[in-house]
Amino acid sequence: MCGEIKMLLSEQQHVLAYNGELLVFQLSKAKRVEGAADRTAKLCVRRMAFDRDAQLFVQKSSGAFSVRAKHSETEIVCCDCATRSKTGVVLPCVLVKMKKHNGVVEHLLLLLHSSDRFEQCCHFRLDYELKEDVRLFAGPSVLWRHANKLFYVSSDTCTVLSAPVQLSSIAWMGEIEGEGTVVLGIRAACLPESEDGDEFSTSDRAIWGSEFFGYAIEMQKMLTGARFMPHAYSRVVSSVCVCKSERLQKQLRISAAAITQKNQLIWFQDGVPKGVCELPYEKPCLIKTAVTSSNDLLFIVSFSSGNICVVQRENLQSGINYKDDVPAAEGLQENGLLTIQALETRLQAGLASVRELQQHLGLKKRVILQSCRALIDLVEGRNHILPSAKKEGLVSLWDDVGKPHSVSKEPSLTPKLQDHFIEKLWQRVVGDNLVVGVKLTESFCLSVSDISLSLVMDQDFSLISPIIECRNKIIKLNKVFSALSVSSCQIEPPQKKMKLDLRSKNDLKEEFHKRCSRTQLDKANTVTAVTSLSPLLAFHRVCCAVLLHAKKQKHQNGDLQKSKRMTLLCGKILLSLEDISNGKYSLNMLKDNSYCTGSMEDIAAILAVSIRSSFQILSSDCTLTRVNSWLLGEMECVPFKECHDMVFAHKAGNVYGTVFSWTLKSPFEGVLTLFCRSLTVLFQCLHSLIRVLPPRCDVKLMKSGSKGVLTEQLVLALEKEMFTSRSFLSSKESKAENNLTWWNEPGKKINDAPVASLLDSEDGVQQFRERLQNEKEQCMLSMNETMDGTLYQEVALKVAEAQLSSDMIVWRLSKS
């Protein structure tokens, strides 16, 4: 709701409601500024918002505008909200007049922006003062009445125009659908010369001597005033408000409310009164409308005494009946009311669900933050007091009686203990990325799998999660470097040439363990975490704990046992804007005697943030010596001093910083691996490469693994899945086999005397068969015994992990 509010303020103060706030405009008296010949008046505005706790309006912001007032009196004429035609945004407007001694009155129309800055949008001069029926409307524009004539000026032209109408007062002005800005005025009755007009309307005007009329300003045409309300009310109406206007079957339908000098509020539909309400005070002067959150229409009536009352639309039922009313229309109105009530109920239920969801999300956020703090305390060896679950309305998973517990933890890792699995902790800044790397010891790599890093901010932030989102890559860096050892998943297993033999499963388990060990020897010894740098710079200085997560493999008697998840503290990193500005963590990739000086950490950082793509290049009739010449020539590549198999592009432009690895399988076949910072750079490199390759050359993108290697990897995964399933059933299988051995083995002699005596007669043989059948059923029941819940959960988890690994390899195989 927006509109001017009349209050008991000083003459130079005006209050305007706008977007749930109150704008208080005040014009100070003109003062002479030191050193200036003119006097200056200040138009000030205070933006007030309602504080529900204090039940008061408090000031949010303020602004001011200086008005030069040389030999003049300055005054605020009016203020209102109007749509700006250039932007379509509704903004507060203030009209200020400056009366000069020579009788000329200057007017300024000002707009107020959300930043509390005033903008002058119109300036015009008159030889008289604006006193009667001054209105502001879209444009913004100003409309007023003077000497029973209608005038208006637009901010687009700043030219005063007059309308060809005579009127005694303005009852309402606003927007009508299909007509634009319309003025509802009152004038002396103009009786038609012919008798073709409406009899009721004509007699009405003749009796009361006045009439309503409408005038569309933009379209410059007259509208029938009787569509708003009967002409009889033109003598008693104080203020009118058109609530709704629409066109149905080319007919203009209008709903309006009016206050009268008889202290009444009357509701009109299509010019017919439909309801009336007695007002509690005398001399009503202004009516406005407002819509509640439940879509109820309210009428706000102001009185000359300063009082204000609010009337609901539903209260305007005084039982005014007309013969022209159609009963079916009342039924439709009742059905519409019931529909609105049902929709309101659904809306309230939806809002309740949203509030409940917001509370649930807030609870989850608090639990996650508390878990993060507990994790930090755990890895650093500090005691952490668990909060009471009852305070959050939760059920505690601890077997306690409501007493807060202190979680006992292992002591923090000392530098000596960290040396057993960490060789080095480092960090680099590459573009807008922060790369954190941990170089692991070889012995530690042999005993773990599924390695990843997490970064946790050490500061206690109550509103944000301390866990930093990052992506992990595993990289093997040594003197004999291979480009294919950069991955974010498992290392591909070695080839397996063995037939599956169910009768020698123990030997197969031992062989599988040996293969896993050989795979571990080729595992990466550097794990990196990459995260966006910009959000961290907002804190200026950040200290992060680096946590390493891994599965520790257990081997017992040649059998792979259940792996255990563990979290280890690798150390802490400190990141500050000052260090980044000084280039402390920048890469050092300079040329030094045909080599690149980048360290192993610099190389790992580039590979961590780059997009890796491998291409198989085949040539049928020419050798591929041009590729190496292209790398050293056009790309200006030089090999790393630490890793000769990798070359670094020093060519200026987007290609700078790209890493290449070129491996020849034969003079006619090779594999080119590119590490680019974006796909755009990749396409640029490929476009340059294709121009130097032989005409009959085939370039094919290689997937994450070849079909042969993935097939062997799938065999090992399915083998592990089978062992996982069978290991938990081996005890029951052995028990069942022992129970069935005595009757399952052919040629077995029965030494049991009671049993042997049964076979001497026909009845005894029958008894033996029944006994044998019973024991068979017992054996089958023993194989279908129920399983303990904890054991079943363990079995299901292990089988699901194995099946997930197999499914992932099958998916990769289908994409290759």
C-alpha cells in the first residue's frame, strides 16, 4: 500500500506510506549560506520502519535535497506514489512550489530513489498557486483544477496542457483498464437536447443539478459517469476509490467505494449501490484501500479530526436489494467465497509446512556445525562436551540418563607420528584455485586405500559451515613419471590370467591378496584437494586443518579382512591475503637451460586443477615425428627438470601453462595427453595440432580406460564380490556339508549297528528312509537359519560396497 497519510503534523511535514515503510518529508526554512547570495532551503526525508518488539516506528535512513530559494517562499504542495514511465517502477514523488515576489510560482517535481537520493524530473512555472485538487499520477505527471478547468503537465515534456472540460471538483483519479488514466469529476448537469438518453440518468441529473463524468487523459475522450455511481451522489460524495475495473463482453465493469457527507461508506457495482456502512466519526475526507495477506479487501477512511477507521468489505451488507439482481449471481458469489476459503486453508497449511521445513533445516545445520567442531576437537586431541539432545528435541544415541558426556579421544598426533605417513604438506595458488597437497610415505600407501582430503576452517564460525568444499585427485610423482598416473579414482589393476576354481578358493584368496599388494605398489603417493580461493579471501586470514581419510586394510592368514575407516590430522595451513599478494604460494615455471624449473609440488598443483584428456593418434602412411616438432616448436614446450616425460607450454596467450605428455607406441601410433585449464584451451591446442598432422591421420579420444584393462578390472571386482558373499556363508556351508556327508558319499559302509539292523527287513528299510528324509529336512533347515541383525547389517554393507565397485566398472566399460 502506498499513499499520502494525513496526520497532525506541522505545515511543512508530509507523511507517505511506501512498501511497508513511512516516509516523512519536511522542508526547512530558507537560510542564507555564508558566501552565497541566494538562500537555500532543504527538503529532508526520513525513512521509518515499524519495530514490532518496541511497537514504535524507528528511523532506518535519511536523505536531503537543496532548493535554491532566492527571494521566494518555499512549500511542499503534495506527495504521492507514481509509476515512472521510463522504468515502470513505482517511486515516491514530491511536488514543491516556490512563490516569488513578482507573482510567478515555480514548481519542482522530485523523485525519491531507494538510496534516499532525490531526482528532479520536472520544472514548470505558473502565474497562480496550486490549491485545488492537486494530484500526482503516472509519468510522473501533475494534474490540478483551477478556475473550474482541468490542467496537467508531464515530466516528459514539462509543458502545461488543459483538458476541454469544465468541472467543479475531482472525486477520483486513477487507471482504468483499456482507458489509461481517468479523472472522475463532478460538474453542473448538462441535459441532452434529444430524448434518446437514459431516462433515469437524465431525471437524476435534472433533479440534483449535477452529474459525474469521466475523462481519459491520454485518449482525450469522455466516459459515462453513471457507470461509477448514480448522479444523485454527486452532491454528497467526499472521496471515491475505484477498487476494480475490467471489460466483460466489451462492457466496462467498475466496482467502487465512496464516502459521503452523511458519514456513510457505500459500495457500488456498475453504478448500483450494493452495500452501506455507517462511519463512527463525522466529516470523512479520504478513502484508501488495502489488501490483507488472506486477500481480504479493507477500506481505510480518514477524517478531518485526524481519526482513522478500517472497514472490511464483508461488513458492507445493509440489505440493499434491487429487482435487477440475479439470484444465480449470489450463488456464484457464495461458491467463489467457499473456494477462496479452501485455498486460504491450503495456503496456511503450506506456510506451516514451510516453517516446519525451515526449522528442520536449521536443526540440521546446527547438528552439522556441532559435528564439525567435534571432528576438529577429535583430531586435535581436545575434549569435546556433547550438548544435550533434549534441547533440540532429539533422541540421544548414547546410553545415558541425560547427563552431558565428554568424549574421550586419542591423543593428538605428534610430529613423530605424522612422519610415519606424511612426507610433506604443501599449498599452492593456481588462478582462482587453492591446491593443498599431502605427500604420503610409501609404507603408508601400501596399507590403505580410498584416500581423500578434507579442509576444515579452524575458526569458530557460527553461521557458516567450517567444512570447505573441495575436489580430490591422486597423483604419483617420481623421477620416472607417467601421465596416466593422475586420477581421481582407483588405480587400474594388473592383468589376471587365472581360471576361477571354486574348489581351491583359499588359494584363490591368497592369490587375490598378492595381486592387491602388487596394485598397492603402483598407487599414488600424493593426494591433492582443490577448492575455490575467492570465498576464503573474504575472511582475509584463514587457518585450515588438513584431514586425511582412508581405509586401513587388514590382512590375516592371507585373507583380506574388513577395512576400517580412519581420519588423521596432516597438519594446518595458513592462508592470508598478504601472502597471496606477495606471491608466496605462486607457481615458479621459468626456463633454465632448456628445462622448466617447476618443483614437484608445482607440477602436482597444475595437474590437480587441469582437465586431463588423452588422444590416440594413428597414421597409416607417415610417421608421427611432426607431433614432437609441434610441441617443441609452435607450442614452445620445454620438459620439466624433475619429470622429463612431461613438457610445459611457454607459448604466450591462453595456451601458456598447458602440460603435454607424448608417448610413442610405434612410429605410426602414439598417445598424446593434455592437461588444460579449460576446454577452450583444449580446443585451441587440437585445432593447432590437426594442421600439422599427416592428411590420413586418425585422432581418437581415449576414455577413462581401455576395454581390455577395464575387463580385467571387472574380473577382479566380481571376484571380490563373490568372496565377500561367500565368506559370511562359509561356516553354515561347512556345517551343512558335514551333516550330509554320511549319506552323500557313495559306497560308504554303515557301521552303526542299530541302523544296520533296520536294513534286514522291509519295514526296517521303510523306517530308515523316513529317518533319512527327516535328517535331510533338518540339514536344509540348518542352512536357512536366521541371521543376527548386526551381522546382517555388516554383510549387507560389504556386499553393497563390492557391488557398487563392480557396477562402476561396468558403467565405465559401457562408455569406452
